[in-house]
Amino acid sequence: MTRQLHTLVQGSTEWVAFRAEHYGASEAAAMLGLSKKTSRTELLRLKSTGISKEFTDWVQKNILDKGHEVEAMARPIIEKQIGDDLYPVTVSNGKLSASCDGLTMDYSIAIEHKQWNAEYVAMVRSGVVPEEHMPQCQQVLMVTEASKLLFVISNGTEENMVFMWVTPNKNWFDRIHAGWEQFSIDLAEYKRKLAAGEIEPPKVEVIAAPVMDL
């Protein structure tokens, strides 16, 4: 497979359509059953129709939009730290994709930014990437072919920012590849049952509760 860059604005109609046709890095944890926000079964339901989760206006404004704002604030601080410019970009490699928070022009360094979360901050300070986020980091590395990824947790300020380097891990790569292969098989079966009326069509879920670790 060949790495490809896509000119897509995160959240746009084109970006949503692209995600429906690819297996995104942000979905890898759910696919492996490691996500605290989305179950594997729910991911199968969403992928079967291309329907995305819908969020309340409050969550959209105060959590999702805030996450992008904090990420943008943090980027120049991170650029200073690594001594290079970073560009938000969507990359695919075959069926797998990654919407990178930042990638250097030479593809050597990627970043993954999460909003401040006391539990995860403590883990990163101890040199541990939360298991829920490691699949995303590793898939970003797989898709971009970057040599390393800086995992960052911050509130957009230098004072409240912790980070650690993540490098490609073959065991994680193999686990993610095998996981998506099985997911494809299960998705095909789910779609078959859906078409045959053996299961009810998925309903759009409106998320009202805040998720503070985007």
C-alpha cells in the first residue's frame, strides 16, 4: 500500500465521507475493545451505515470545538519543543487512515494531542501512554510511516503540558492489522444481517455527557 495525503477539513462533509470509507486511527481502540467511549459493537453499527455519532450543542461547543481550540494553542509550543513545523493533515495507507493533529513536512514526526486529564497526566509523567490511546498512536505511526510520535496532554499552555515519545511497535502493528481484518469480516456479516432484516437498523445516538479526554 502507498501512503497518501488528503486535503480535508476535519469535520467537513468530505471528511465525514472519507472516514466512512476508511478505518481511522481514532477508531482503533474501539475496534480492539479498549475504548471507554465507544464499544466494538457500536463501531460496527456506525460503520455499517456510515452514520456518525451526533452530539448535543453543549458537547459540540464545550468539548469537541474546545478540543480543536486547545490543540491549535498547543501546536506552536510543541513546534518549539521539537524544532520543526507541524501541519494538521489526513493520511491514508490502503484502508487505514489517520487524521493527524500534526505532522512534520518530512513525515518523520507526528503528534497526538489530548485535552488535560489528571489521571492520564499522571500516567504520562510516569512514562506510560494510556492503553485507550496507544492504538491511535500506533495506527498514526503505521499510516504516516513516521519514525516517532509525540503524545501530548495539555490545556493549550506551556505550564499545563506533559508529553512523551512513542515509537513504532511491531506487536501493536500486528495486533491492529489483525484486528481490522477481523473487523472487516464482522462488518460484512453485520451488513448482511442488516440487509436481511435479522437485526434492527442502527439509531443515531445523541451524546449528552461530556467526554474530557479528547
